[in-house]
Amino acid sequence: MDEGPSIPVFSAPEGILFDFNYGCRVQVPVSGWRVKMIDLDTFNILLNERVEADVVIASKRKYYVRFLLEVFDGDRLVFSHAFDATGKRVLLRMEPWALGDSLAWIPVIDAFRKQHDCELYLPMDEDLQSLFRAGYPRLHFATEEQLATRPGSYYATYYCGLTYPFSERDHQPSDPRVSSLQDTVAYLLGVPREERRPDVIVADTARVIAEKYVCIATQATAQHKYWNNPDGWPALINYLRALGYRVLCIDRYWRFGNDSHVNYMPAEAEDFTGNHTLQQRASLLRHAEFFIGLSSGLSWLAWAVGVPVVMISGFSHPSNEFHTPYRVINFHACNSCLNDTAVQIYADVFVQCPRRENNPQPFQCTASITPQFVMRVVDRLIRDQRQASTASQI
């Protein structure tokens, strides 16, 4: 992680420097002065030691803590400062900003901004920015290059994301395996935990496909996220087509994987893959009857624009993602390893089945999800839509 400025950026009386960039940080000009750090919410003393001159002292905890920082010369209180970000510049980083993570976390980040009434800056790629600028006008989105040209110091810096190993506690207050994706960052930023749908405003609301259609996404960033039943997608797509829907695959990649596992777009679907912008995908999703996907970014995007989502996932527990009544998981098989504190899954490893790595039937969590099971869930969704439509006409 980029730990920010090498020395604290704000000046205090008698030559003291301090800030909250990557923890509570302080530098004193005289050896032997005592630095005290207190959590104002839990009333725990986190540090109370004499320090050397011109050495940066930083708290171990790098996530949000409402610190009280005090500096003493003997019994004399030289400086006291309680964390208060009101009107101040705060930087929030995440590397890299993945689609699903950003959709999950931006509303939590904005809740932090409101709670502290601060000026919150987020470095983010242009394509992702396009999803959030209109819905979050008070957040300052910019690329890394743009932020580098903007003068001014940050009062505090925080890093959103999952820190490996998940048992690490200096960067995250709670194990991500026991929280939803949104709640993990709510704990990290100290805001109330609740499900928050991101405010994504679709720029182009024109409908371009006259017929009824369903969007699907079959690719993911790791093999355990895929629907690993070889009969799954072909049978389901043919069923949807028999019901009168066009089926559009809106993944970015037509082919994705590594040397041992290559995944192709189902031949039965219409090819809408390619390097389209996220706003273009959001526009296509907006007019879909519903969306069928995995525990991946496009499912979060469909949910954000208000499309009913059928989510097929076995490696994650249903509590891990946003709530959808059309969540598909087979509890008869091995499942929910992502949310098992005895298991560590790494984001940069494409093929990993931690419980069955050297056993038969790897990825049985989704291999055991039959197309008939998903069809039944789709039938219920369609029935719910028809009932809602009838009720609205009464």
C-alpha cells in the first residue's frame, strides 16, 4: 500500500506535526515527550509512550478510529486534538477498483462523507467514474493523474478493500468472511451497517431492442465463481428462448480463463460481449426483463439499476452479497467456502477450490446446481412479475 506522505502534514503548537493519513500519526520535536492515543468511542488507550524527536509515530490501526491525540512534556499537556474531519479533505483509496466492489462500497463511502461532512476524494478510472458522478455529486472522483495535479493536503487517508490474510486486524476491524461485502467496509469506515443500493443513474435511457430480452453474464474473475455445470447455461438459455425471450450475453470477454480452465460464452446466447462502456451495459440492463449472473460485478450493476437478479453462486453464502429473492445455492453440496473462517481464498489465484483441491469433484458447489433448479427460480420470478403487473392495473 502507498502509505502517503513521509511525515505528517499538519502543524501544531511547538513544532508538532500530525495527521490521520494511514493511521493516527504524530512527530514531536523533543525526545522524551509522551504521546497518547485514545479511541474516543471505546475509551481504550491505544498508545501511551515516550518517543524520540523527529520520528513519525503511527497507530497500528489503519482503518477509521475516532482518535484523541495528546502530547505531553512531563505533566504539561502540549497538544490535544480529537479527530474531526468536518470540512476537511479525506482521501479514500482502493486498488484496484473492481466493478462489484465499487458498486457495493460507494454508497457506504458516501455515508462516511455525510457522517463527517468532509470533502471526500476517490481516485478511480474514468469508466467506473461514469457510473457514479451523477448519483454522487458530492464525492470528488478523479484519476490518479488528476489528483496529483490538485494542490492541498489530506487530513486523513483510508484504504477500502479486503486485506490478506483475512485474519489481519490492523487494516480491517472484522474478518471479511463473516460479513457481507458492504458491511465489511461499513465496519472499516465506522458507519452503520445496512444494505445500501448504489445510486447509479443511467445516462442513455432509450430502449434499443424492441423484443423482450434477458441479460446474462457467465464470466468471472475466478473459476470458483463460475456455474461449473457444463449443461447449465445451454439448457437454461434454450428454456428462456422457448419462453419467448431473447438472451443477451453482456460479459466483457467472450473467452476467459487460464491455461487449465478456459470458459467460453454459451453458443446459445446472443453475443453482446466486447469492450463496451459500463454506461452502455447499464443502459442495456435497464430494459431487460431480468438478469441472470454470478457473484460478480455485472450482478451488482443489474441490482443497482433496479433489474431483478437471479444470482447463481455456491462458493459464497447468500448473506455475502446484496439480497435478492432469486438467489440460487445448493446446500446439499459443499458450499460457502468464501465465508468460512477456516478457509482462505485469494483474489489473485484464478483456480482454487480450497476444500476439495486434492479431492474428486472440485467446484461441486456450482456443478451440483442443475439447470432445472435455476429454471424453477426463473419461473417464480416471472410469476412474481406477472402478479405485480396485475396488481398495478387494479
